[in-house]
Amino acid sequence: MRASLPWQIALALLAVVTGGVLQLATAPGGGPGNVWPALGLVALAAAATLAMGGRPVAQAALLFVGAHGAAWLLLSGVAGHEGQAGASFYLALSGAWLLAWRCVTVLSMLKPASQGEKRLLGLIIPLIFGAWVLILWEAIVRGAGIPFLLLPPPSAIAERIGVSTAVLAADFRQTVLKAVLAGYIIGCGAGFIAAIAADRFLFLRRGLLPIGNMAAALPIIGVAPIMVMWFGFDWPSKAAVVVIMTFFPMLVNTVVGLSASGHMERDLMRTYASGYWPTLFKLRLPAAMPFIFNALKINSTLALIGAIVAEFFGTPVVGMGFRISTEVGRMNIDMVWAEIAVAALAGTLFYGVVALVERAVTFWHPSIRGG
Amino acid sequence: MNAIASHKPAPAIPVTQSGVADVVAASKLGLVFNTNDGPVQALSNVDLTIGKGEFVSFIGPSGCGKTTLLRVIADLEKPTSGTIMVNGMTPEQARERRAYGYVFQAAALFPWRTIADNVALPLEIMGISKAERAERIRRTLELVNLAGFEKKYPWQLSGGMQQRASIARALAFDADLLLMDEPFGALDEIVRDHLNQQLLELWARTNKTICFVTHSIPEAVYLSTRIVVMSPRPGRVTDIIDTNLPRERPLDVRESPEFLAIAARVRDGLKAGHSYED
Amino acid sequence: MDSLQSKIVPVGTLLAILVVAWYAFAVMLNGPFQRDLDRRAGETPGQLEFLMRTWSQPKPTLPAPHQVAQNFYKSTFTVKPWSNRSLIYHAWVTLSSTFVGFAFGAALGILIAVGIVHFASLDRSLMPWIITSQTIPILAIAPMVVVVFASIGITGLFPKALISTYLSFFPVAVGMVKGLRSPEVMHLDLMRTYNATRPQVFWKLRVPASLPFLFASMKVAVAASLVGAIVAELPTGAVAGIGAKLLNGAYYSQTIDIWAALVAGSLVAVMLVALVGLAGRITDYAMGGRPA
């Protein structure tokens, strides 16, 4: 271990010094507040970290507090001074950012002993990264005075989410609980049944598999206007798009999965004179589960995309896709971001639930056991 | 993590008291792995010297640390206690000077390279000129009887031929030490016999020092000048047996009483190391 | 060629069944409207005449395959390729932003993957977000990106290509990280015994080992890129492109136009994926891949 000056810390100190000089040159009272305290905090944290030496956990904690404390000071200082940020503001911000970077680097080098600590680290590190995307977004939008019409800062989006929960909830019900769920269940179910049929009849399999594989590449979403014409403006037309989009991945994955069981195991079932259905249920379907769940996971995202984009082609006055397209038209960009945040959350939760069920069902698979 | 060390020049080879550098000299060597189930003593108190031109086999049940010891010599693992010198240097310095060729359990050929290009791989990395490379490829492939297969890809060769190609790759840069980690373990016995014979011929012709890990008693006795018997938990050396078989060894030497006596001693050594765990 | 033949017959049969079913559905879906039409005109056509009429409405609920084929042929081969009525023109508009977006997305994905494989902090902080991004419908951002750029005067290829870029970036980054990490421990150890430098390990081992992963992910990415470009053409009422064609068809209930545009979009998609697949095959062949 060499006692050295990490480059992030060095740059952060440089930023603080330059920022301080520039801040001295600016007229007092003008521009965002709290630049001095933020510069001071960054300098203090950087110096204290160097003094800490080889205790990484303490270093990381110090860097964490310094970086985020300074960021909080800067963000609360810039509110109300939109577009007035000078170089010293950005230098203080980059100083704080460099500390956070150093913090992540220190945390990444930790070799935790226990599983729990490892999992905690696996959560903290990406969260710091995510937080800094939001911090930089907020600070730059406010600091540079970008019109909220074009790119609202996260705080404005959060505020909008808070104000419009009723609308967002109604959109969520319409799009996710009606269109996505119905379409997902029907589409995955139909794909599964078609796969079983294809498995029984070789001819069908040989015909369906290439078509299914090709369908993965097609812009199926384009059928949305047709579905709207056939099934009307309400959610059934969106569910129909979802059915078509989710059908083929399920079909292809299940067919491939059904041939995933080993020859030896299948021969074993033959020695028991086991028929098609017992073999299917006792051996081949369990062996196919990882593939089936792969399709279920792919489809969870596809279903959301399908339903939202289908709503761009016409809906009753509710729904996530409808909201996005109309609010974009009215230049209510903060509402669009709010809707996108809900969509992202819905997508992650949907995927997460499927993944949890997968863990419970395919606990024996090496990828789950971690073997 | 592949921590590749920087290219600082290693100091000149220090010479041991005797004036001749041992190829491998380990004393009180120990290695503890920290696993999720707590620390595991993979090597404990290993004392061993290997002189130039020897053929030393390491034999023992799985978990006895024979592969780990080979990997310590190769600087693929770091010992946690004791000292080890390779050619009078630390293993790291020896690795940086490309002091040894390593043959793995599997051929580990790059599937996207032809046999000739696979043999060329270490030469490219060591910055050897194209003309020189061609010459060495020709020479080493001849040495392992693979002349004529230069343009083939690995999958076009049998398992035994692939392993011979990987030996050629280890020989290509003329290191004096050859470290072989159960190189024929995955092959069937007929192919293995054949390769054993070829390996002995190659050793006689090149006069290299060979460290050879195996779990086959006949293989160890047939090939070696010395057999290091190891046992697990903790991984340690339980016996070192000098074989006084003639250097010239036809396959039927394995039916001779001398051979059988050595094999019996190896078997006894393995049993002794094992006795406490039943 | 045996395997090809064993595919052609079943696929052909299924497609034939599909076409027959399509005609049947066309009768079913267009029938009620046709009966209505005939009753108002006071006509009572025979069975066959009725069928023919359901298959030749100008704005049918479901156009018959030959109507789509005719429309496709007419707007592909009989008009000048640069005219506004040509599908080639519209396909080209979409294709060009797909290409640009895909090229940038793939390059960016590869670059990020290289960074993730070499820097632990990037791996630990960025990789979880890239994986999470696979689970969210990022395509939903498309209309906003287009409109916001339009409001500051940037229209045309750039915003569309941007959407294609971010849609193709994620799969390539994920695939490439997987690929660059795919070398076995034994191969990495081998390079270590040679005292190979990091760039040597990268160029001689990681890059060749990653290529199959790269091409597999690029197939996904190029398809996503095309979908992105098409969806990006929806919100502004773009005047050209497959997406614009779909939207116009939807506005004026020109169902035959919609279907023809869909056929064009599908052909473009198949062509793009086939192109990437071909590049993958050639690379595989050049690297001595075992013929499958």
C-alpha cells in the first residue's frame, strides 16, 4: 500500500481552490448561495480523507457525507437563482462530484466478508451513482437556467408526481392493470399452448420455429393502428397489441426449452415406459422452466412498451401512452417525465415480480443457486 | 481479477550458496485460502527443492494442494507464508522473465486461432519477430509430432492432438521449466500411454526440468525421476520418493518388479496420508 | 441442404394456411359492412360475387393479401423511388436514421462495455442501472425527445437517430460486457503465465472471445433501432418514414396503406437482421468457427 494522492481528491482540491478564487472575484449577493460553505465542506472532506490514511470504510463514510452535504448545500442555494450560476458554482459541484466518485471507487475496492455486507454494497454503489445523475441534472438545469419547458429538474418532476397522483393512478389502472395484464396473460398463455402443440407435431415445430424467430425482429408494434380500428379505442385494442407482441417470444422460448432436458434423462423416462404427458410434466416442463421464465421476463417489458405505444394511436382520455402523447403536445414536459417515472417503476416492479417467482420455481437451476 | 504486474526489469539471478541455482526451492511454504466457509489450509509447511533436468511428479488425492503448489511456482497464486524461489528469483520475477511454460488440464487452445497461430500466441506476446516465429512453430510442432496440422483449427483435432498442441505452445518460447497440471487427465488410457512415451522422449531430447501433477500412480512412476506424495487437509508433502528406474523406459518397464515396488511405496504413502480421515 | 429443405416445406405449408385463413378472416370482418352496402344499393349478389366484393373494398377492415400485395407493388415498383408515394422513399427515410442511430449506439455500447470491464467502480455503479434499464419501457421517451428537439428547432434525422441510439446502446453494452468477460479462467491464467500486458490480454483474448456475443446483441439492437426510428416518426406527424405512413393510414383509415407499410417495415427489419447475421457469419468463418 502506497500512501498516495488519489486523482479524484487532487482534482477536487484543485476545483475548490480555483472555485474559491473565482468566487472572490464575483460580486457578493449575486448568483447562487451556499457556494462558500460547499467549497469549504468539499475541502474539509478531501483533507480529512487524506488524513484518514488506510481505513477505507471511514474514508468512504467521510467522502459520502462531504459529497452529498456539499451537493445539498449547492442545490438549496441555486433554487431561486436559476440561470445565474457562475464557474465557481460548477467548480464546487464538480468538487463534490469527484468526492462521490472517489467514494464509489473506495467502496468498489472493499472486499466484504459476509454476504449481507456484499449485498448492501451492491445496493449503495449504484444508488450513489443514480443519486448523482439526479443531482447533476438538477444542478445543471437550475444553474444554467434551462427552461423547465424543455427539461424540468427532478425536483419539479417529483412535485408534479405528488400533485397528480390521481391522474397517474388512473392512467396506471387503464394501461397496466387492464391492457398490459390482460394482453400479457392471453399472449403468454397462447404462446405456451402453441409451443406444446408445436412440440407434439414435428411438422408444426419446423414451420413455427423459423417464423417465430423471424417475428422477434419485426416491428410488430406497427399493428397498433390496425388493432385500434378492430377493437376500438379502449383497452382491448391495446391488449390485442400486447397479445401479438408477447406470443412469439413465449412460443420460441418454450419450444427451445422443451428440448433442453438431457438425452440421458429422457432415456431414463423411456425405460420407465413413461408416456408423452407424464414425461412432459415430470421432466421436460421443469427442465424448460428457465426458458419459459426468460420469455416471461422479456415479455414483461414488451407488454408495457406495446400498450404504451399502442395508445399513441388513439385512446379514450386516460392511459399512460395517451397522457405522454397529449402532454407532449401541450409542452407539459414535467407531466411526461412523471408518467415516464411511473412507467419505469411499473416495468421494474413487473420484472421484479416475475424474477421472484422464477427464483421460487427454478431454485434448482445453477444460475439461481449461484453455482 | 487478473492483476498483471508491470514490466519492471527483474534483478540479476542471485546464486545460491552451492553456486548452482535450484530450479525450484521452497521452504516452509504455506497457503491459506479465505473461502465463504472460512479459511482453508491449501498448503502447509512444504519443503522442496527441484534441480535442473529433473522430472518431478506431484501425486495425491483431490484437495491435497498439488495443483495449488504448481500454481504457486507459476505465480498464479501467492503463498501466505514461507519462501519459494524459482531459478533463484521470486515466482513473480520468474514469470516476468517467462521462465516456464505451463500446460493446463485442458488444452485451452484459442478456438479462433489455427494450431500454428496458437503456438505463435506466446511468441507474439513476447515480441518475437515473424520470421523467428515461423521457425519456432515449425520446430516445436515437429517436436510434438504435429507437423502438417499447422492450418487446422483446434476442433478439427482429437483431444490428444489438442493437448500435444498445447505442449508445443508451452515449449515454443524455450523456457527451461515445464509446469504440467494433469495434462493427460481428460484423455483415455490408450492415448495417455502414447503421450507419456512421447513426453519422455521429448524430455530426453530437450533436457528440460518438468513438474508434473497427476493422480495416476502408474503415470507418476513411469515418468518421474522423483515423486512427491501429497495429502489433503491441510495440503502437505507426506513423502518424496526417488525412482531409480533407467532413463530409457519402454512401456513394459511397468511390469518390472522395480516399477511395482515404487508404485507400492507411492500407494502406501497415499494411504498413510489418508488414514486419519476414515 | 437437407435441413433447409426440411424447413421450407413446413414453413411454406404454414404460410399457405395463414394466407387462406387471412382470406377467410377478410370475408368475416369485411362481410357485415359489405352486406350493409349491398342492402343500401338494393343488390343481392351471389355467393361468389359477395366474396369477391369483400376482398376488394377500398377501405376494408382487413384487406385481402392480394390487395396488400398490389398496393405494395404499386408503391414500390411503379412510382419513382424518391417520390412521396414510394414505399422505398419512406423506408429509406426510416432506414437512414436507423443506420445512424444503430452505428452510434453500438459504438457507444462497446465503449461503455470496455470501461465496465476495466474499471471496478464503473462496473459496480453503472452496470446495475444498465441491467435495470432493460426492464423499463424506455421507448416511451421517444415522443418527448422528438418534440423537445423540435421545439428548439432540431428536426429530421437527428432526434430519430438519437432514439435509435439509446435503444441499441443497452443490448450491445450488456452483450459486450458478457462477451469481454467470457474467456475462461484457464485462458486468463495462460496469458498471465506469459506475463501478457492488459492491452495484450484485451486484444488477443477478450476481443476475439467477445465477437459472437457482439453479433448476437447487435441483431437485437438493430431490430430495436428500427422500432425506435418508426415510433419516433409518430408524435410530430412526421411527413416521411414508415411510422409516418402508418400514422397517415390510421388517420384516413387507409388500411391497405397501413398493411403495405407494415410489410415494408418487416422487410427492412428482416434485411437489417440478416445483414448483421451475415457479418457475424463471415467473422465466425474468418475465425475458424466450426460449421454448425
